[in-house]
Amino acid sequence: MPFLPLFYAQQGISGSRIGLLTGLPPLISLLSAPLWGGFADVSQQHRRALLIAIAGSIGSIFLLAQVEGFLWLLPVVILYAFFMAPVMPLVDASVLMLLGERKDQYGKQRLWGAVGWGIAAPVIGWLIGRTGITWAFYGYILIMGMGLLAASQLRVSPVTIGQSFWRSLRGLLVNPTWTLFLLTAFIAGMGLAVINNFFFLYLEHLGFSAGFMGLSLTVSTLSELPVMFFADRLLRRWGARWMLMASLVIYVIRTLGYSLVTGALPILLIQLLHGPTFSLMWMAGVAYADEHAPPGLGATAQGLLSGMVMGLGAALGAILGGMLYQGVGPILMFRAAALGVSVGLLIFWLAQRRTLERG
């Protein structure tokens, strides 16, 4: 995924159109992830839905490697987004179901995803540096093919929905506490999208190789491991709301750091803040969604969370980031992102303070 903007740039696509290509999939995800989650909850076919989604994402990535030009890329990118969007929330929901009464151990399971990312990133980055961007597609197809085999062995027990699906869903959507949390997660998603979509283009602008880009991903992944491993303790000590606020504060520091340094070592040091930004936010979000989900709507709640963070937030972040990257350059883009997240953090903090005063 992080190498896709480089693939688009090598085809001569402008920064604003790269922003559109990276912004469209999250918009599709906004609808796709909750839709797949709802289907899985209603049909109690979580594993089958996951297998179809993974297989569809593999096929669409194969097509993406074959096409050229913006107009050809557009429909294939939409197809990829439709299938890829539900994979993470379906896996999260399945893991929480399998854990049963041990849901606080979710982070210790999720950290293996970070390990896989950390191993793959430098290998694929090295291969891209030696043989070209095509290896990003080969690597995806190979690794997700193994993921398809692993997912086929999941055994998820059905969970009965307490009342009608639509009544349960309506109750979840009108919960003001849940809505505020989703809004803040949306702001976090916008900020993360700026890094996810334009950090590699910024490194290329600074003259760094694909190998260094892969190394930077490995360093960022290492920072996820302690956060995920101790997520149960962090949740008990801080709670999901304060974990989310902490992640936003550290995000502001991270983006400002990118705008101030250009050397290899300082950039790698800043990458160590990835864990306290993304991982804190995601651990808090998954726990909060599971806590507020009505019985039997676990996948739906995780899909809504993913739709706001990886969907609407990521879409607007990518589109606005593309406009800023082309219009004012990467340094001011990062600073604008820091400012936007700071405003969102202030709104969330004020809302929490008002809630506590009423309580």
C-alpha cells in the first residue's frame, strides 16, 4: 500500500490526481466496510465474507498491475477498495469473538500484524529498488494468498443478535458518546492519511531510496509492538478516550517533526512515534467499538470504526493532502495537518470536559 503513490507518480500522474486515486478507496471503504460487516453479522458468515474479501482484493491488485493511465486506474482502484475495506474490521471482529472473555488480550494478537508488516516492508523495498515497482504487486499477491489460506482455518462461533438488526444499528448510531468518538477517530484518520499517502513521496523528494523507505516502515513497526503488547494495561489505566487523545497529541508532534528535519537518522527517530499514534488510536477504537456494540453487531461496529478512520477520514486527508502537497509543498502540508488535528483534539477535549461536568 505505501508504494502505490510511487507507482502512480511513475506513470506521470499529477499530485492532485494521486490525491484523488488515494482518496477514492477510503470513500468506498466508508460504505463498503460497514456493509460487509452488517452482512457478516446478519448472515453469521464471518469467515466466508472474509475469504471473499481477501480473494477479491488479490484479483483486483492483479488487474491494477496490468493497467496504465488515470482513466484505466480509476475503476480498478475502486474495485480494490470495495474488497479490501472489510478485511481489517472482519479480522478484528473475528479475533474478538475467538478471544471470548479474554478480549483485553486483543493487542497481543494484533501485534503480529505489525511484525508481518515490519518483515515485509524492507524486503519489498529492497526488491523494488533492484527490480522496479512491479514487486509491490507480486509481494501483495503472494502474502495475501497466504493470508487467504490462514483465514480459511478460522472457526468463529455465531453470536445471536439481541433484537432486530436495524433497531440495534439505529441505537448504536444515535448514541452521542459513540458519535463523538467516531468524529474524533475521523479526524485522526485524516491526519494519518497525510502520512500514509505522502510520506514516501516526501522521502523521494529528499532523495532517499526505496530501500530506506522500507527501513523507515520497519522502524515505525517496531514502535507498535510495545504499545500493542501492553494495550490491556493502557486501557485499564487510561481508558479508550484518553488513549485516543494521547495519540492525537503525539501525532501533532510527529508531523511537525517531519516538517523540521531532513536527515536520515532524525527521520527514523520520528518514525518511532508511529506506534504511539496509530497503535494507541487503533487499540482504543477497537476496544471502544466492541464495548458499545449491541449483541451480535461486533463486525458492524468495527466496520463503522474502520469506515470513519480508513474511509471518510482517510479520503479527505488524502484529497486535501494532495492539494496541499502540490500547492504549497510537503513541509507546509505537514504543518497544516498538525494544525487540523490540534483543532480536533481541542474540540474532543472540550466535549469530554463538558461531559464530566454534567456527570
